[in-house]
Amino acid sequence: MTEVELNALFNISAEKVKNVYATNTIKSQEEIRRIVRIFNIAKEQRQTNKKISARGLAAFREILVSNN
């Protein structure tokens, strides 16, 4: 049985999920900004790591080519 069928069988009505990050207070708005900053920092770090990895790979290939 699916969840919907079980809910219908037992007369369970699911409540709508309330938005956890409501923007009605300054504190909640600051929390949202903090989370966005964390995601932006993580994105920048991933991009930097990709650049470093690409440079490392290029250097490694140069070493291999020069050893032949």
C-alpha cells in the first residue's frame, strides 16, 4: 500500500508543511542571509579547488612529458 492509500484508509489528513524560514522577523532574515553566505563560500571553495586541481594536473602532465 502506498502512503496515500494508508492515509485514506485511516482518515489521516496531512498538514501542509510550514516554511521554516519565514521572513517576518529580523532574526529569521539574518539567519537566511547567513545560510546563503555559507553556500556562497562553499561554492567559491569548490571552484578554487577545481582550479588548483586543474593546475596540478597540468603540472603533473608536464612532468610526465619532460621525463620521456
